Amino acid sequence: MENPVLIFGAGDLGMQALDIFRRNNVLVYGFLDDHAELHGKEFGEVSVLGNTDDTNYLNIIGSKCEAFIAIGERSVRERLVESLNEEYKNMPVNAIHDSAVISGMASIGHGNLIAARATIGARTVVGHHCLVQTGAIIDTSAIVGDFVTIGAGAIVNDRVTLADGVFIGSGAVIVAGIQVGKNARIGAGSVVVENVPAGATYFGNPARKI
């Protein structure tokens, strides 16, 4: 990556993204964050420059700078991505930890955070703007939609389909072949052995609707 990166969000995800970019020798231009109390603060010598709608910085995205959205709240992430796509004709870049293992036969979209020791198997397709946290495993031939969050240590087995907006809690296990519907939520540590309908929340071992 030739251009520096502007990170949207100076919280925990922002620090995670900063670490990933630094490990990959990518210069981070600064942070944008809507919490005014963070403005002017430095994290690892990288400053919080202003709000996420500050046109002084948004206008340099594309020609001089790349963007990465490091905000956990999905609705906010979606809004910022839409703004960057439509108003600035920019697609956020990926932040992929150097210890992640991604098959050369896998397909990865844009704007994803792939954390330390995450594994993505052969013929798996990951969409755009997903968060795949530390040590998560996505096995062979899985399909992951857009804006999906997969928590630390979660295991998504082979041939699983996760629709757009799905949330998988830390340590959850999705057994092979399961389909999880749009915007469904799986609680931490759950073991999912049946298909999950759109918008549902499942928890437990075996996971049941709550």
C-alpha cells in the first residue's frame, strides 16, 4: 500500500487497526473520531485529528490517503462506508494482521479487519467490512456476507453461510453446513447445530432461540 491510511475510530478497534498497519509497515496519517474529548490526543504518536465528517481530511481520501473504518457499531460502520463510497468514491482498505493465515484459494473483499492468528480456509468467500477477531477460524468453503462480526476464538466450520450483518460471539462454534440468516446474533460460547433465521438471537449449547 503506497498511500498512508486514515483510521475512522480511535477506540479499541482503532488501536487494533493501528497495530496491524504498523506491523505491515503502512503509515497511519491519523484518526478521526466523533468523541471531542479525544481530539488532539496521540496514540503511539498518531493524533486524533477531528470528527469523522471533517471535510478537511475527507477530501484527501482517494488521491493522497486511504481509509479504514474501525468502529464496532455496525450501523455507524455502514453509514460511514456509504458516505465514503457515494460522496468520495472510495472503498476502505483491509487491515490484515501479519500472523493471519488466509488461503490463496480464499476470496476476501474490502474494508475487513482480520486479526492476529485468524484463519480463513480454501474456497471461503468473505464479503466487505467484516471483523474477524483474534484466533477466529473460518473453515473451507464457507460464505461470509458483508458487515459480519466473528468474535475472538469463534469457529465457523466448513460450508457454513453467514448472511449480511451476522454477529458471532467469542468462542462460538457453528457446525458444518449451517446457515445463519441476515442480522442474526449468536451468543458467546454457543454451539449452533441448526439453521438460524434472520434477525434471531441464539444462545447456549446447543444454541436455542432467546
